[in-house]
Amino acid sequence: MKILSQTLERIKPSASNAASQLARDMKAQGKDVIALSSGEPDFDTPDHIKQAALAAMNRGETKYPPIAGIPELRDAIVNKLRSDNQLEYTSKQIIVSNGAKQVISNALMATMNPGDEVIIPAPYWVSYPEMVSLCGGTPVIVPASAEQGYKMTAESLEQAITPKTKWLLFNSPSNPSGAVYSQLELRALADVLLRHPHIWVMADDIYEKLVYGDCVFFTFPQVEPALLERSLIINGVSKAYAMTGWRVGYGAGPQPLIKAMETIQGQTTSGVCAVAQWAAHAALTGPQEFLADWRASFMARRDYVVAALNEAPGLHCQVPQGAFYVYPSCAGLLNKTTPQGRVIRSDEDFTEALLASEGVTLVHGDAFGLAPNFRLSYAASMAQLEEACQRIQRFCHSLK
């Protein structure tokens, strides 16, 4: 009898995690590597947040927390959703989990039956289809091309819907493309969903605070209030507040769904680290002014990277409106050959050959469901980005 479950046959490892671990391993071996594969701000967690965690420890907040989250944090989330998104929830409609990723998996485990379908626009975050498959569902991938700004249209959503569709799993601003859906674009998608009342919306808003220029963030039920009772809003403190390692995400939705997710969480991980929850409380209730400075830094980095990549032969990079990624096409480099004789037949070939030649780690686009592209995270220092882009340009020039 095999020890491993057949469930593992339905999923594959995370390509972004694998690329980041490869970079760590190479650095540990003393190799010169610039890692632009991880979706993690290079800023440190602000001091007032760290001090809140220390204060929580000092006053003994180190016991088992409530499964769904400490009341103070849940109340802060209610206030945040009201002030930022004009959405009304009660604390019983909030769950705090170990990152936004657990919110998604809790929801899928609580709702999916074999054969249920989940519509996922591509390019997508690498874990979305894997989590759906892990929970016994069927991912239905809807390509959103560069010509569409990497955004799903109302027409393509309509065509993907079947009687088995249970969720639309949606991410704006997008990982990996940085695309941000406008109010009008969400309105068009909402009109489709209103015609199909059996479909729920899972809105992953984790990059909400990272939009640039005149771009304005909207979430689905904010645009169409009738969708509030069939929506799960997913967010957290990881990206906006540079708290990836604290592992605090949250979900907001109808109370029966949140209660079901709490049951799942209670039998798997239980509640999130109490100290981390008090830190997240400080993030949501404390000073917010620094976020504008961080956004300005990210925007400057974005503009540099887009310009530098568009100077590299064979690459074409759109200007993203949010998050901290670019998603360039490398179609112009396919079937070219490296000085070592390797033929670039795919975006994975490109990222592997770039790493071997220049020591820059990226994530190939096929892992995100749309090729030939690659994802580069500009959540790194400008010095690193400048050196990395010079290496990428040099590599592209070397191909024949």
C-alpha cells in the first residue's frame, strides 16, 4: 500500500515558491543571485506594528486565541471595510486566518463538491487552480490576453459559466500582471453575475492598497451591492504593511459561510498566532501615512523596470496599474539560441537560461496560466532592480 494520497496527483508544487527557494539555495552556496521571484515587499514592518506585538507579549497575550480571530482585530476589520470600501459587516461575518491563502482554502473546503467548477481568469496566482483541485473542484481557466490588458471580459465570463459553476475566483490588482479592473469593467462583470444567481464571488483584494497614479481600487460588492450576500472578500496585512511573515489574512462574507470556514479552521490550524493578530490590529488602526511613501517608491521602481525591459530585444512589457509585478512577454525570443547552444522554446526555457547565465531568478509565465511571459517582482531595492535589468538586457542581446 502506498503511503501517499491520490490527492497529490491532482496538484503540483508552487512555481513561485520553487523559484524563491532555488534562489535561497544558490545564495547559500555563495553564488551571485538576484531574486525577483518572490511577492514580498523589501520594506521592514513599521516600528509601531512591531511595538504593538511586543506590548501584546508583555501583557500576556500568548494564549490560544479564538478560532475566528480576537474580537479587537475583527472589529478593526469591520471598521476598515466600512471606511475604505463602504461595505457593512458585523464581527460575526469576519474570520482571521493564517494569511489570505488559508482564507481561500477554508472557503473552498467549506463549499466545494466533486464536479463543482470555479472560474479563474488567466494569468492567475499559481495557487488558485491547485487549491480548487485539492478540494475536489474543477478549475475553469479563462484566458485574458495582453491585448485585453490581462483582464477578463464580460463576454468571456458569460461563455465560461455552466450549471456547475460555483465560484468566480477573482484578483484585482492582479498577481502576476498588476492589472486593475476599473469600476466600469467590474460593472460589466457584475451584470453577468446578476443573471446567474448560483455563482458566488471570491474577491482576493490583497493588493488593494497598491494602486498607482489615477487608478482607483473597487471591489465587487462595492460596485454592485446585490452581490454582497454572495461574495467573500479576502484581504490581509502581508503586502500593504510588509508583514508577509506575520501570516495574518482575513475574510468577510455571509455569516453561514464564515461559520463553516471557522469549523474548517477549528479542525485544522485553530486560531492565528495571538501576537501576530495584535500586530495586525495595530496595522489597521495605526498610522497610514507611510503607505503613500511606499506606493511612490514602488511606482518609481515600476517605471524604471518597464522602461528597462522594453529596451531589451525581444521583450515587451505593459505598464501595470497595481501590485508590484510586471508580466512581460518574451515571445520575441522564442526559438533563439544562447551562446551555450540552448534553444529558447518556452518561457520556462528563458527563465532557466537567464538564471544559469546571469543569476537572476524570475517565474515563468506558464505557471500563471498564460505564456510566453514571465513575472518579475519589483518589490526589491532600486539597486537590485538596476543590476537585474542590466543582466536581463545583456542576456537578451546574447541570444541569436
